Amino acid sequence: MAESPFEWLRAKSDFPEWDTDLAEQTLLNQHPAPFRPERALQSLVVLQQQFGQVSPPMQTWLASKSGVTVADLRSLVSFYQFLEPTPPPRYHLRFANNIIEQINGVNHLVEQARATLHDADCKVETTSCIGLSDHPIAALINGHPITRLNRSNINELCQLIRAGKSLQEWPRRWFAVDNTIHHPGPLTSYPYARGQGLALATQQGQQWVLNHMDASGLRGLGGAGFPTAVKWRLCAEQADPVKYITCNADEGEPGTFKDRFYLTVQTDQVIEGMAIAAVAVGASKGYLYLRGEYLYLVKHIEAVLQQWRERGQLGAGFDIELQLGAGAYVCGEESAMLESLAGKRGIPTSKPPFPGQKGLFGKPTVVNNVETLVAATYILQQGSSAFRLVGTEHSPGSRLHSVSGDCRRPGLYELPQGAPVQDLLALCGAEDAHCVQSGGPSGALLLRHQFQTPLDFESPGRGGSVMVFNRDRSLWDITRNFTRFFQHESCGFCTPCRAGTVAMNHLLDRYEQPTTARQKAQTRADMIELTQLMQHTSHCGLGKTAGLPVLNFLNQGAGHE
Amino acid sequence: MSDQPQFQLDGQPIPFQPGDTIMQAAHRAGVYIPHLCFHPQFRPHGSCRLCVVNMQGKTVSACTQPASIDLEVHSETTELRQSRLRLIQLLFAEGNHFCPSCETSGNCQLQALAYDLGMTHYHYDPFYPTRIPDGSHPELFIDRDRCIQCDLCGRASEQADHKAIYLLAGRGQHTHVAFRSDDGELGSTQAQAEDRASHVCPVGCILPKSGNYPDIAGARLYDQIPIHAQGNHRRDDGGTHDD
Amino acid sequence: MTTKKVRVATCSLAGCFGCHMSFLDMDEALIPLLDHIEFDRSPLTDIKTATRCDIGLIEGGLCNEENKEVLHQFREQCTYLVAVGACAINGGVPAMRNHLSVQACLEESYLDGLGVVDAQIPNDPELPALLPKVLPLQAEVAIDFFLPGCPPPAAAFLELVQAVLEQRAPNLDYASRRFD
């Protein structure tokens, strides 16, 4: 019997030799039909986890078993950053290089680790935000999260690596992920009764649930704020009898970690939300798409899903399958996520058709963020008017904000929609905040005089990810970090994003160099124009917003370079 | 005719059939909207973004946007021409386009659109990427330096040749055309010079190994007549490519 | 037209002088033009350093430190600096070396290449240092006009000079916008 490749802290960080029997057994343990073409990506993820790589011979074997060509498997490996075709080092250390890690000095740690470990069997890399900005500096070691790294404990870590110590022998506290809610609210503190909302939904039926959701005014909490009831109804109205519910747990927005909390602490509510959505639209299958960075949550989520099945609340009419991403931010875009779920590269598709009309495998599909589903569960149990008790007319309810950066208590804060930024800053101990990046890199940069801005869907400061910076931080560094992030995460499908994100970084290089006033002005004009070009002509939201950090800088950052 | 639904493109009524995109209808009506990745015989891709048009305050790609009744679509505006020029310049900057030595020069749709949009220079710093060519096929040569990732070869190979040889791989700026063979080389596929896919590339990425430079400068496809006046063609398509 | 003659400087950096040849291709159109323009630094005059000029025509990109120095001199001296031809605009054929390291290029040319005799990499201190990458002019200074082509057709040069004489922006017609 093969050990589950997702076993938390595996006994050894060495990987077994490639073995087709072991591979087949491992894949079959994960899924009854692992060789279906649409499982190709998942099988690669599982093999990567089991053998530490997806080498060409492994790809050839999977191709022969699945009928997916080696070239297609190669194209997946070349797209997803966490799939590695080369033999694994004994230790693979990936530092998050989000701006929060950067202001905490991750670059020094990377240099230090590279210098100390240059002759060790260890690969030192950086990766985009891994959802641990509340515990900087964070890294992944062989897929496991390590938090609160600093200049002193990095030495200890390097020594453990040099001594070849297995991860089990490392200090347990390094792996601690704290999911404290610093300021609870309705969604995170109500007396949840498991299955009650679902029972009500089942009893009242589809139309009642849809009307109920309508009455709640819930809007998608993944960022776009699209009315959830409208999304569900569109899917429900489609004639196709096969429909899917998908949960977007590809929490890649730099500075966000609320899904990490919900999936760890309120897992039941996420699952129940999906089951309620299934009742509302008439779906019999759900997929939970978890980002590869959250590999360490798999075991727990699987266990909770199993409990639901054992109680008969899942499995009969509706079941949920967990699938993993593999290091691609763009897969948080709903249509890219659906492509990824179907085993392809995460390239966003053209809209229309919308997922509600033609989504996963061409079937009507609901795509909801983790927190939206938690809110749906809340609404079904507590009622839509209870949900509306807080928040604003157009942005009802509350949401969790992931707060990171220069404050005394980084972490999770649930606030009513519409609460001003300054309330959040007061709660988290950020009195000397100079500016706040709200809503992630593509969100709004708010300066001190804008801290009365409400956090809701009607305002520039939508919240969700709230990164706080004090006066010592360079807005230029923040801009560069975000712009590099978008270049790295562009899927490469459309011209303005694929080439524009690179050109934007070239322009920033230019802007940095000493030059004539004329050229400086030209570069500035070029940056504004390129931002607008990307905004207007890009294929998806990533490209449309990838230039905004630069625009924020030019509008707000003058004098703070 | 009068019963057919219509939309307005730059003030001109364009009739359309159910299921048409803006591009399909305009193309049928003989109205040119600049494009590179669109081809009337293959499913739309929507990646080059050259066909961006304005519609109800939004900028959309004409090749993926469904036509609908009473739409007011604007294509030939100063702003959109400028956007297209910049997109073309991005395409030039991100690849390695050395027109003077390129077999396709004069017959190249990328170059022709650049001429048409008045491009004189790249505007952006050239990226000078390192891209690996593939010369493994006896009759075809792949020069990835010129590839614009439009996937026309992929679509033609799948939809017309039923071979599905070409695909896109990689991510971001590393996106590249790849081939469905075990060793990843074109020479190990069933590709043939007569395939539709061998004759669909709008630039000089997929080329025959012999018979290049058949026309002198001045006698090539786009030397005299701009692309907006004759459409997206290749010199070897007998004038049927874009019809 | 202005009465004072328009002063023109030209030079070739990492270029092949083909653009200069094309300039001369104006043939008989050059004769009346000479009533209105005069040459400063140019291979046509053999003046080595540019002085104050109205138009600077530069063909070729930047492949070494000297190229950069000359370009900056031109930028300082010329009211209108014109990038002439494919190499000035995108690096052109010399930029094909940009995939390789300078050392690899030198070794191929002077040590390992076919038919190399008395193999040694030139190291005279007077030789300008090669840049890691061949760059277009625009990477280093602001450029006022671009004449694309390899080379740009004579008509394009004529239009450019005429435009400066008439104090208007040059307008290259379809036939003059060539990349090859």
C-alpha cells in the first residue's frame, strides 16, 4: 500500500525511485480513474508529490496510460511552476517574495541561504505570495510552510539542511501557522450548526434558495463582487442537466490568507456552502480547487470531506472532489481555474459564454470563492436578514480582511462591508501607517488622507487583502514588486499582458536610471499609456489590472520614491 | 436582406447571422477589422487583440464578441488605431523580427499591419528573447523568433488536417509553439508540407525549407497594396486564405 | 523654406553603410537639395566630430562603448536626431548576437571559427569595449524621427529632409515605410 503523497511531514524528505507500480498504486489511491485525460494535471501533481519530480520517463509513462500526449504533458509542466521535470534536490526551499516578505528582508535571507547552501543538496528559489503574509518571512520547504523566518533562525535552518536532517527533526514551531481571528464578526463567530442550512435548502427547494440568496444581496467575496444569486440563477436556468459547483480556493492574491483560515477552521461551512449551491442549481458534482501552495491543507480537507460522506451528507446526490493547482496565480481567474480543473493550462477563456452557461467540461458551472460559500452557509442558517444586519445597502454583510505589513497585529479581521480603512488600522495597531494597498496589487493604493475610504465594493478600497506600509517603505519598491509579480504570473495568452507586463518592467528600469528630463517625461507618458493599453485590450482581469500599480505610483507616489 | 439583423460598424450597417461574432459578420460584409490570429475557417482565439473594437463603452475583441442587434461598434477610431499600433509594436519587441533577412518579408501579415498602422519603430525596448528553432523536419523549418503565439497552426492542424500537431506550451513571455511528438520535434510528427497548418502561419515562423524568396521586392503581396485593402493573405493560398 | 542652409551630420555605428548608400540613391534629387543643405560630420566629408547641426542621421545600432559616445555627441549637437534603418531602430543583424555572450562571440570569431589563423582575441587597449548586447539607439537617447528599412528608400530620406526644410513633421508614404 502506497503511503499518501500528501501525508503531512513525510517520514523522509528523500523521494522513492521512479517505479511504475508504485506510481499506479499512488494514483489509484487518489482517484478511481486517474488516467482519464482530464485528470492529467492532477496525476502530474500527485506524481510530483510522490516522486519529487515529473521527469520525462514519468511523463512518457503517464502518456501511455492516459492517452494524453507527452507533448501536452510537457506543456502542462512548462506552465505550472510547481511541476518539475528535473530530479529533486533533497531540500527545495521556496521563499515567498511578496512585498510583505520583501520589506521584512527576504532578499537578505535568500542571499544568505544561497551563500550558506551553495554546495548543499538544496535549491533556493523565490515564489509568489504563499498566503502567509501574516507570518513573514514565510517559505515552503518541500511543500511545507515555514513561518517567521528571520536573519537568526535562517542560520539554524541552513545548518539543519547542511547536516541533512529530515524535516521531522526540525523544530515544530517553525511550521506553526496561526489562524487566530483578531476581530471576529458574524461569519466567523456564529453558533454554526453543521448541516442545518443544507437541510433547510433541501427541504425548501431550488427556487426558495435562489430567492433567499437574492434577498441576502450577497456578492462574490473573491474580489469581483458579482451578485451570487445572479450567478446561481444563470446556472440553474440552463437546460443542460449536468451542472457543476466549483469552489475557488486558489487564493493567490498577494497578501490574502482568509481562505487558509476558512479551509482550516471552518471547513464544514465551505463544504456546506457548496452543497447548498448544488441544491440551488441542481448540480451533482462539485470541485474544490486548492492552490498548490496549500498542499499542507489537503489532508485536513480530505478528512472533513470524508466525515461528510460518512454522515451521508455528501456522496449520494452530490459529492465534492478536491483538486490541486500547481503554482499559477492566473488560475484564480474563474475561467482559467475551470481550464485547470479540466486538466489544461490555466488560460482564461473568452466571455461570453460565462461559466454559468458553459463552464467546466462545457457544462453550466458555478464558480464561488471560499468565503462566498461560507457566507451562503451563514445565510441559509441565520437568514438573509441576519446577513444584512451589517454592511451597506449595496455591499451587505461582512468579510474577512487579511492584514499584513507594518502593524502590531497582522492577521484576520472580520469587519462589516463599508467599514473605513482607519477602523481596520486602529484594530490591527497600525497608527503610523503611511499607506495601504487594499485589494491586492491590482487594487487601490490609499494614502493617509484617504484612510476614511470605506472597504466595500463601491469604493476603490475593496479590502480583502490589506497590506500596510509605514513611512519608511518605498512606494517605488512596492510598485516594482507588484509589476514583477504580474510579469511572472501572466499566462502568456494575449499580447498586451504577455508582452506588456515585460515592457512595463523595462519602462520601470528606464525610469530608475539617471536620464534627461525629456526622457523621464517620455518614460512616464509611456507607462501611463501602456497601463491604459493593457486595461483596455487585455483578454482577462489579470492583464487589465496589471498596470495599475504603476498608475497608483504615478498618481500617488510622487515624492515617496 | 432587410429582414436580416444588423449592427452598426463605424456607422455602416453590417448584417449578421445568428452565432456570428462581430468579426465574422464584418468579414462577410467585406469590412476590414485588423487582425492576426483570426481566420474565418477556424475557431476564434482572441489572443492577438489587434481586432479590439469599442462597443457600448467597452473595448472587446471583435473575433470573440458575439454580434447582436443594434450594437454600435466602432473600429477605425484614433484611439483604437493607436492601441493597435502599440500592440503591433509589442509583438515586434517581444520576438526577434529581423525583416531584412526574413523569407516572409513582403508577404508577412504582421509586417503588413505594421505598415498599415504607420509603424516606423518598436517604441518599446526589444526583448531579444532566446528562442530555439526546429529544423528537424525534412521539408519544414520552424523559426520561433518570429512566432506571435496566435495558434493558427494549432487550430488548422486540428480542424483542417485532423492531426493536432501544433500546440502552445510554456507560460507568460516563455509561451512557445510546440509539437505533439515524443521528442518534441516537428520532424517526429506526421506533419507534411501540404498540410493546411504548414500554410497558415501569418508570419515567418513555419516555413518550407526550399522555394523561399520567389518574388522580388516590389512584387510581393503587401509591397503595393495595404493589408486593409486586400485582407490577410499568404502568397501561397491562391487568394483564398481569408475568403 | 528657410534661407539658412540646414546642416546635416551622418554616421554609421554598428551598421554597414548601406543606409548611406541609399541616401546617395537620391541621385539627381541631391543636386537641388544641396542648395538647401550642407554636411557636417559624415563619411561624405570626412569631418570627424559633429558640431551644431539641424539633422543628425545615424545608421547602425550600438555595439560598443565608442558607439555610445558618438551617439551622445550627436544627441547634444543635433536638433533632430534620426534613427536610420533597421539596425538603428532594433539592432538589426548585429543584434542577432544578443543570444550569446560577448566572450562566446569573440571565441567563435577569433579562436574557434572556421579558417582562423594565428588565433587570438584582439586586446589592443584602443579597441572600444563591446557592449553585452547590441542595442537600438532609442535605448540610450531620445530619437526624433525614425526611417525604417534595410535600407530606407531614398525617397524616405528626401521626405525627411524636405520636411525639416519646410518645418513640418515627415510623412512617410506606404512605399517609404519598409522594414526590409
